[in-house]
Amino acid sequence: MTDDLIPARLRVAPSPTGDPHVGTAYMSLFNLAYARKTGGSFVLRIEDTDRARYVADSEEQIFSTLRWLGLGWDEGPDIGGPYAPYRQSERLDTYRPFVDKLIADGHAYYCWCSTERLAQMRAAQAASKQAVTGYDRLCYGKTREQRAELPGFSPTPVVRMLIPQDAPTGFEDLIRGEVSTPRPDDQVILKADGFPTYHLAVVVDDHLMGITHVVRGEEWISSTPKHLLLYRWLGLTPPAFAHMPLLRNRDKSKISKRKNPAARLMWFREQGYLPEALRNFLQLLGYPPSDDASEVASFEEFVEHFAWQKVATVGPIFDLDKLNWLNGHYIRALDPADLGERIVEHLVWTGQWEPEPDPARVDRLLRAVPLIQERLVTLDEALGKLQFLFTPDDELAIAEDSRAGVEGDAQAVLVAAVEALEGLEAFDHESLQQLLRARLVDGLGLKPKFAFAPVRVAITGSRVSPPLFESMELLGRESCLVRLRAALA
């Protein structure tokens, strides 16, 4: 912890409305980094007040993906903490006293307008192209009985903020400096179902949980003046605010799960990205490095040099080419044994292998990893590159384009290869290379690419494969001979 930094309390508060968005990890990373920078705490809170969009298993996905990324929390729904509960749906009794105070002090009022009446109001405003839009305060100052006599009445009211004409619209942002926003309208703070909206719940929860810094996406900039009003009306000290730039597609549009599969946080694990590579990628998106040499940086290095002033204010482009480059770099830096274990774990997690795979199959994969490590971009590619090692000999299919691409007298090459392997005593890659080079290149007078291509296709089913002789060693003499004879037939 730096001497001049006070321990900060930060939180991330995702909504369980489906697969976690990659933005949840993006925000978690920066919140966690500053918490660690100051020796403070990082809190996970579940904002589940939107019951219409609630998805039952989404919360567990949030837990598992953030943990997979190494973005653990100090307090949360699953581990508890001094400010529990950490689910908004379990805190409903907490919010009502704050709503009652706002109503009693004249800062909020009941609204009985039906959804149909509100839709008609918005349509009329849009048609007239009036400059000031928002709720027209039909219910303000009226009793329930007075409002019931007018059209568009709903018996169950909501509660709205009463935004004053001179409401401040500017605030200081840790990343952007002084920010100015349009004047807000009379925001709903308590819904008809008794659940608070985000605007009230976030203020109350952040206060009660001692949150010192609110770090969130720039889409919430326009809401910040509303929140600051609530802090003032309730006599609470507001936190510092930092609004991160939104992640964007190549066309500059906001990245969304409807249009881009990479917006789903689970997608990265499904594709076989390493968590440390994805963390590094997210760091780069919000915090461009000073030079290319510093693009690869651990989370610890990120924390050490962290400063809000360095965060970009322009929405970064979500460039998967950069992520692929980073992932390949991290894969190549792994110990082969560690990489092999990660590949096995990925195959089991994605259901490509059974939960307790055959030890012999695992051993073969671990021994094959060094053959493909330099060429891997994601873990999910591994099985495709090595599938020939796990395919029964009589089920190996030779791709038609590979068969057609073999040049020269393939039959003569395969006959010579079978005869050579039948008499070979030491079946290791060095002996195989020495023998086959002597028999096929020197003996048949062929260039290596013509000599070894038919053998490669027969052994692996493809013209492109891991190193041939190491692959043959892994398969063993019997499988190699069976495949070569099958290709001859």
C-alpha cells in the first residue's frame, strides 16, 4: 500500500439476468486493482431487483467466471461479510425507511400513472419534438383519490424523485475530470412491486456498505447527478466516482451479447483462453500501455503502477486479434506439463472428455503437448491438432483434399515405409527420422516433402500435423503399421 493512499472500499454489482457480460470482468478488474493498490477491500454485490429479467443460474455463473479469472472478492453473497446480506432482494426492508424520508421531506412523491398512460405521454412528446421530455408530473401534489378521477390510473403506485429546477448537473470524475450532464427527470426510485430501482438501491447500499469509490461504465454518467441528489437529500457522504469507457466493436458500437458472442464472459472459457491472458487483455483495453514492450503485464504489475489518470476516456475497440496474440504468448510461456493439465481440464469442463478421463489417454496427451505448444492459440485447438492420436486406427479418416494433395508415387513410398518400420527395433523419433530418411529420401531418391507427405497423411489423416516422427513415436509401431497398410489398401 502506498503511504498517501487510504484503504478504499470498492464493489462490483452485476445483475443476474443471463450469462455474465464481459463488462462485469472489466469493471471487476479495475475495482479490484484499486482495492489492492490501497490495501482496501473489494465487494461483490448482486443487484437482483429486476425480477422480470432474473435468471436463476446466472448468479452462480458470475461467481464461477470471476473466480476463474482470478478476480476474487473479500465480501459477497457466497462468503458473507460485515455488511451482509449482499443480495438486494434480501435487503428490501432496508430501502423503505429511506423512501419514506424522501417523501416526508418533499423530495419524492407517489405516481399512479399506468404503463399505457406513460407510453402515450412519451409518444406525444416525441411527436411534438419538444426539447424537454420526461415525466410530466401529472400525479405530483395529488392524493390517490384525486388522481383516480383522471385517465390512466393504476391502483399500485411507484415513487418518483422530485427533481428541482436548479438541480446540479455536474460532478468531478476521477478519470474524466469535471463532467456535465443534461438535467435529469423525475426518476422512479421504488417500483410498484415494492422493489427499489437501481438508482435508490445503489445509493443506499453503497452508503451502508461503506463504499468509498464507485467505478462503473460511462453509460451511468447521466445518472450520477440523480445519485448525488439522493446522497444530499438523505444527508449521506457521496463516494468518489470513476466512469470507465465502454467496450466497443470494430464499428464503434457498444459490445452486446445479442451481436457479439465475445460479449459473453463464459465464451472466453469455452474457447479455451487462459484467464491470465484475458486479464491482461482487459487491462490493455482500459489502460493503454506506454509502449509495445509493456503490453504483457501481470495483474501484480498492473496494480503496482495503477493510477486513475492513466485510464482511457475513449471506448476501446474489442480486438480479438490482440487477445489471440496475448493468449498464444501466455501458452508458449507455460511449462508443458502445466499446459497439458490445463488442456485436460478444459476438455473435461467443456464436456469433450468425460469427468474422469482414461489415464492412458491423459498420459498420451501430456506427452504430445510439446509438439503443438508453439502453434496453439487457444486450449480448444489442442484436441483438433492431436485428434489422430486418440482416434482408433480403423476409424481414422483421410481428408479428401489431403489425399488429393499427395504428389508422386505414394504407393511406393508407403510400401518402403512399411518394410522399414517392420524391422526397426528402437521406435523413437530419432531412429524413425534416421531410418525413413535413409529409405525414402536416399533410397528412393525423393525430396523430403515428397517422401514424407504420404506417410504423414497415412498416419494423421492430414497434410498438416504436429512433427511427424514424434507423432509416430507417440502412436507406437503397431498403430503406425496398421495405418500405413490401410492407406496402401
